Amino acid sequence: MFENLTDRLSKTLAQLRGRGRLTDANITEALREVRMALLEADVALPVVRNFIERVRERAVGQDVIKSLSPGQEVIRIVRDELTRLMGEANESLDLHVAPPAVLLVAGLQGAGKTTTVAKLARWLMDNGTKSVLLASCDVHRPAAIKQLETLAGEVGAIFFPSDVSQDPVAIVEAAITEARRQFYEVLILDTAGRLHVDEEMMAEVRRVHAAASPVETLFVVDAMSGQDAATVAKAFDEALPLSGIILTKTDGDARGGAALSVREVTGKPLKFIGVGEKTDALQAFHPERMASRILGMGDVLSLIEEAEQKVDRDKAEKLVNKLKKGRGFDLEDFAEQLAQMREMGGMAAMLDKLPGGAALPPGAKAQMGDRELKRMHAIIGSMTHQERLHPAIIKGSRKRRIAAGSGNHVQDVNRLLKQFAQMQKMMKRMKKKGGLARLMQGMKGGMPPGMPG
């Protein structure tokens, strides 16, 4: 998300960064570029207009003129206003009620609502909620009930059975009774979606809401619908007292207009974003971190949090101990590191969270994507155990066999061996400079492997 916007804004603001003095003309020219970048990102026109006006008011003020680095000051103002536009800070779910805390999830068909319910259940359980009950009130689509049952099994939540012959309100009442009886902490209700907003749908969801009295009413909307996402969310908010919005499919949206428009248009906080198809691909939304990413400044805090959740600490510690004992870094270790990267969304996803990473050329990012990681895994998988332990023995005939066995070319094998050699050198340097000791301390303190202190 935001690839195009980040590219445009980074170039525009970089021209201001080095200037010792700014004039009204400089600022006006830069803001014209920022305005065009936001409109191309499909941000709603009223939102763009208000944003530019707020930046202009602050940028032509005394703070910038008197600043020792006025260009940097303008960049800081843009970052602050982007953060303000998206909601200042993360707004967490309000679960401080007598259990069960009821969460009602609404949205149009096709936005990924049912999948998001399962992702939300997993996120809650990964972040300390012990028991989650899922129930579907979608009596218009039998497949939705079955889909939620399957997804509940995948994420380890309990599924409350329902049927298309039932009234949605009866399902809600029975699910709440069951949640109380079994002492579930959270009950998540999946409601019916339609292809468009209609009065029949709104009447039904209002009845369900009245019966459920949820502590959170969350609206799921597809990021790829651009500024329409904010319009649909506003229509729902007029029918239901929404407490927050979940933006899905952000990994497929290069523009990001929905994320920048939805708070300003609806007045409701963006609480989560869906960043992929897997059930763990849901992240709490942090406006200040996203603003930094949009401006190419990275998001190291989110990267660290992700590593804490997804990196296998036992395996990382075994590798550190192995290297400390003088046994070299081999291709089996390399394969394990690649697997850890895939768990975190691939190297390209990690680079987006590092300062300057978003500025890499698209070709360089493509070489680090999920497809490339799979190719590298296939190549290593075609090697014998002896070859993985002793890569130096991999010469001409072995390379040809490995390439054929993995469905690749010899040059692909050569590229992997070169990348492995670079990783091996890095591991040796870390050992010499005491980086391994710092890495061990970092793992205990929550830093991810590969980021020595």
C-alpha cells in the first residue's frame, strides 16, 4: 500500500530537505505536487483540500522561517498532518466489560468480512484473549456459515452453529446465552453482507445490533474500492453507531486513498488493516507509524512487533549457539532463515518497514518477493544433505542436477550460492565483532534475529 504515493512524496519533499531557506513560492510548488500525489492516490477531494490547507497554514508560519533546517521542518509538518488525518494514535478495542464482550462486524459482500472475523479472533487470541466464540447471522448465504465454521477451526476459535432457516436475532440471542453459559470472553458476530447498501439490509443489521448491544461495531471495507470505501462506511455509520473500521486487502492496493480518507469522512477510527490472505494477516492500525512509512521513513516498531510474534526463538537461539561453538553457517541454516522471512511476509514486506526501504527500485524488490523466496527454497530442497552442509562441493554437474531438480536454471543456482556466501560473510563478521552476544541479548529483550543491537 502507498507505493506510488510514497515515491511521489519522497521525491517532492527531498527537494525541500536540503534548502537553507524556503519561500512562499517554494512551499506552494511543493504543496501543489503533494496535492496531485494525494489525488492520484484516490484520496477524496475534500480531504485533500483540508489537508493541504492545514499544512500550508503551518508551513508559512514563523516556525518554518526561523528554523535552522526549514525543509526538514516542512517534512515534519506533513508527517504530523498525515498522522492527524488518519487519527493521531491507535485506538484499541474496548473489551473492558463483563464477559462476553460482543463485537458486531458489518460490511458489504466481497469486502472479506467473514475472513476478517476469523483474523480478528486470531488476533485477539494472539494478544491475550483466552476464549473467542464466533457466530454467523448471515442467513442469506449458506456458504458464509460454512466458511466461518471452517475458519474458526483454522484459528482455534469456537464456532456457534446456526442455520439459514433461523431468524438472525434468534441466532444472536442464542449465541449470547451460550457465551455466558460457557464463560467465553469475546463473542464475534458476522452479519449478512449485500452487493450494495439497501434498506432491507440496513433494517436487518439494525435489528441484530439492537439484540446484541455490542461493545464494538466494526465496519469492514475493501481498500481497493478507494474513496468509495469512505462513502460506503459513511452510509453504514448513518444506520449503525460504528465504533471503528477495518480496511481489508491493503496488500493489493498501491494507492492507499481509502486509508487516508476514511477517518476524515466518517469521523470513525481505522482500527485494523488486513495485509494478506492468511489468518494472521491482520494488524492494529497505528496512524503515526503509517505516516512515517508513507514518507519513506520506515516503521521499525511494527517490524519488531511482527518479529516477536512470528520468529521462532528456539530455532534462532540454536543457530546463535551453533555459530558461537565455531560451526559454520550452512545452507540448511540459510533455508531456515528464508522460512522465517516468508513468515514475516517476505523480504520486500520487511524492507517497506525499514527507513529508505520503500525507495528501492521495483526490480530490486521483486527479487526479494515471495516468489523468489519459494524459488530459493526449491533450489536448496533439490540438494543432498551433504551439499547443504558443505556448499563448496557444489560444482558444474551438481549445479546442473540441482537446477533441473528444482525446475530452475544453473544461473539461478549460482545466484542463490552468491547470496548464501554474502550471508555467510555477514555471520562471520557478526561473530568477530561480538554481534552474536548482542543478538542473544536482543532476542531475550524482544529484538528480532538479524537486527543486532
